[in-house]
Amino acid sequence: MRRAATILLGAVLFSGVSRGQSISLPAALGIAPSLSIVSTDSGPLLNLADSSIPEFASPAAPRMSPELALATFQKRAAQQSQEVAGFSAATVIRADLPRSSQHGELQLERHYSVPRTLTFKTLHFVGDGFVKTNVIARLLQSEVDHVQKDDPALTAIRPENYKFSHKHTTQMAGRVVHVYQVKPRAKRPGLFKGHIYLDAYTGNLLRAEGRVKSPSLFVKKIDFVQDFAEVNGYTIPTHMHSEAKAAIVGPTVVDVVNSDCQPVLLTVTSAGSAGSN
């Protein structure tokens, strides 16, 4: 895929916030643009249960050094961006406004094609209409706007945008992982300060977490956690949880869960186009 997948927080979707304003999180490996909002009066969350990462038995291959795992991750990210032409996924978005006890849950299908086409098909919604209209719908619109207008290279998790520092090696859901601190090289909207978790045997990205400074006067700093999984050899964002404290509506919490993700390869697309001529 010519652009890496975007992780975003979208518009921030509240009364008094410009509808055209968007906040983008870093473009990582993955192919599904994924989004979320969340707000809380507390500090960074970053404490999701490890159960969100699938249990995994360490392979027979030798464990990579932190330097090799990071280099492997970066190489795979570049390779994936050149091979994936798009994706389809089943997505569930759950949004909560704790202050008003309002909730909404939307099930939808999403389809992305390079370079700038992202569409949604709504399947089912339950909950408060205010949440659907003023949080979820605007969030989806902001994601479409981001895909159409922004350059994902400016927020990709790669050396041009971040400094990497290995902090420690630990276990997460049965996997040995190297944990790296990441710091942005520039004060650019969408860059985050936090950590990434790489599988010590494969270099695969398992989790990114941190805090994004919001450019909006109506939204405080935003905390997020995003988990990834391997699908047919490609890294896919599977779950995004983020929190942000917003003016007027206060804390806002959004979880985005992707399932049945199907990457479309450029080689398959090219072959199909050639066969139709």
C-alpha cells in the first residue's frame, strides 16, 4: 500500500469545536485507518488488559536483539506500504459520555483503497442519537477527511519522525516483547510521545500507546492505546482505545474494534486489471 494505515482521533466532535478540525495519530504498520476518542479527568490510561493481545507461543527462531527487532519492524512497514492496495473490515465503534451517561454503538463495514478512498456501510446502531450524530458520525467524517487530505508519511512511526530508545524487555500475553520509548522529532500535530511494543522473535508491532497534544483549544491532551495483529502476513490494527477531556461534554471514551480484516494486495489488483483488458 502506498500509504500506511492511519490511526486517528478525528474531529473532536463536540459542540463548539470546528467540524473541519481533525487530530491525527501516527500512521503505523497496518492497513486499516482506525480512529477513536476518549476523555478522562485522570492521567494517561495505558493499562488495558493484556488479553487484547492474542496468546502466542514463542517460535523456534532465535530471539532478536532490540536493535534487530526495531530494524525488522521498520523494514516490514516500508514493505507493507508498497504491497497493500486496500482493505475491508468489520468495525464496531463504542462511544461513551460519562458525564451525561450517554452511550452509542455502531456496527459498520469499511472499505479502503489507495490512495485516498475510504467508504463506510452502516449496519446497526443502538444508543443515544446525540452520541451517534455528534460523536460517531463526525468521527467517521474526520477519518475520511484525513485520508483525503493528509500525508500519512508525516506521522508514520519511523526514524524521520521519531527518536527510538529501548527501555526494557518483558512479556505480554505470552509473548516476549521489546518496549521502546518514542519521542517526536518535531512539534507536528498527530505525533505522539509514548511507547511501542515489538515481538522479540519477529519484530512485529503489537501495541502503540501514548499521548497526543491536541491542537484544539476545546480538547486537552489525548491518551490512546492501539493493539495490532498479523493477518496473512500483514500488520492490522485490531483495537483502539483513547481518552480525551473535551470542553462542554467533558470526558469522552471511544473504543474501535476491527475484525475480519481482509488486505487487498497490489499484485492481486494489478492482475485483475490486466485480466479485464
